[in-house]
Amino acid sequence: MKKISIAAAMTALFAAQPAWAQSSVTVYGVADIGVVGERGGSDGNVTKLTSGPAAASRIGFKGTEDLGGGVSAFFILEAGYSLDSGAFASSSMPFNRQSLVGLKSGAGSLTLGRQTTPYHNTLVAVADPFGTGYAGTIKNAFPDWGTNARTNNTVMYASPDYHGWSGDIAYSAGEQAGDSQAGRQLGASFGYSRGPLTVRFAYSNRNNDSVAPAVQRGPAINRLLAANYDAGFARFYAAVGVDQGFNSAPLGNTANPFGGVAPTASTDGREGLLGVTVPLARGLLMASLMHKDDRTAYNQDANTWGIGYAYPLSKRTSVYAAYGSIDNRNGAGYTVANNSEAGSGDRAYNLGLRHSF
């Protein structure tokens, strides 16, 4: 009988098993803090230390596992926090920014969980020279609040890039017993990005009905067309938004910040933006002009502008300054926001430090 050594037997055993898939987990985040001065509100001037004026402070965990055959599994868990106090941004939702798991292959990606909407992603990546941050944020006129920005119970498919074309579609279940349509939200975007030009259209449709209490309010519909063009010496931005229906354009600050008769959120409005970013002295100059056209009987229009500058101290650390101003008409209640706050007045400045890790 032929003898087989223990070492040889172990070698044969493991050689017969499938190889373990490669996996990795990464910790990442942003630590952003700044002095924020708000002016023009009915409660008086406010000067404070704020977490996340440029980009919301966050800590995240992301991982991926190669499943073979060109398919990989991945997850993201991302929590917002306040750098000035050490508290989580949400006491009831530890991973308030993102919590998802998905599969990715050459055919695209499929993700499930709490996610940012196609509408919000288009504002960040295509429409806004401020990337929805700083006192010049697009949030000062465009409705990037609540479920326009993030949704729970969401299934999203994102296509691969095909000669510059790409798209995504998301469905968020309302999860209200007795009515599968109440509270559900559908979003999608489609666009082209090749060379200096990026163009994208985004759509959102949210059912505002509820079962308990039984209320029927109809849909909130948002449409957004955005583009930017890199001319080398500057990148130019343009965007147009159309909002229709109850809760299609919620106000960032709902606490009647200017006193008197409380402003009314528009249920039929348009927004327009023209903006630019210019590389300047190793840093980046950002500026935009926006107009809000409220087409309801209240006619609560607003004009807003912002300017900012971010200077890199290193690859991951930068200092910045920004200023924003809003001219409200007919009792409109738009406030100068930043990435993390809705703001309390019609003028504001930011002076801050941002570090990415």
C-alpha cells in the first residue's frame, strides 16, 4: 500500500476547494467645520461654529467582495455627525446618509437600502458649481430637501457608461399597509458626459397620499435639466428646474424665519441657475446666480447669488470662504443655507476648514 504523508493529504484537500473571494473594507469620511454668520432673520444676527458648511461631516464604511465572473458585492454605511459637538446628525438614524448593499457587474449596479436620489445626484454632480455646499449652495433656490435628497426602502439600478451615455432609475416603497401607492417615490436620470460636456435630465415623482390618517394630496413632481462645460480656463454651469404639486418644493427653513405672515411653499414653480468655477491661484473660485419663479397666486419669487473660494493646503485638506444673498419677494421665505443647515436669514458667510480621509 502506498503511504501518503499528512502534508501531502492537506495539500490535496485544500487544492480541491474553491479559492476564497477577495474582499476589502474601507473607512472614509469628511471632517468639515466653519464659522457661519447669518444675517437678516427676524430673530436677529447669528454667528456660530457649524459642522459641514462645505460638505457634511461624515464617517463611512464601504466594502466589496469579488464573487467571480465579473460580479462583485458591495455595501456602504455612512453616518453624518456634528464636528462641533461630537453628536450624530440624527439620533434616530445612525446611518442617516446612506445604508445600502448591492451587486455590480459590467451590466451596471443594483443597490437596495437608504440612498441619495437621482435628482439630488444630478444637482451635486452636474448642476451646482458649489456641489450643494457653502453659502452659495443650489439649495437656496432649488428644492433639495427631505425626500428630494434621500429616500428609504429604495431599489436603484444604475447603468454602465456606454459611449458617454448613462442612466439610473430608483423606486422607493411607501410601505403603508392597505395602499401600495401611498408614499411611494419614483426617480430617474439620464445623460451624456464625454470630453468637456456633461448634460443630464432628472425626474422625481412622489405620491403624497397617506393611509393613517387617510389623506389624498396627489403627486409631487420635479423635473431638472442641467449641464456644465469645461472650457479649460473655466467650467460653466446651467440648470432649469420645474416643480409641481404639494411638497414638490419644500422650504428649507419652515419656522417662518422672517416673521409676519408665514411663507407658503410653492406648489407650482420654476428655478434657473447660471454658474461658473474658475481655477485661481491653486484654488477654485465658485459663483452662481439663481432665480425662483413661483407661479402660484402668492407669487413668492426670489433672486439669489453666491460666491466662494476654496484653497487646498494639501491633497485632502482645504480652507474656504463663501458668501450668499437672497432677495425675497412678496413674503417668500427662502434662506441662505449651506451643506448641513437651512439657514436663518437672507444673507450668510462661511469661513472654514475641510479635511477628507
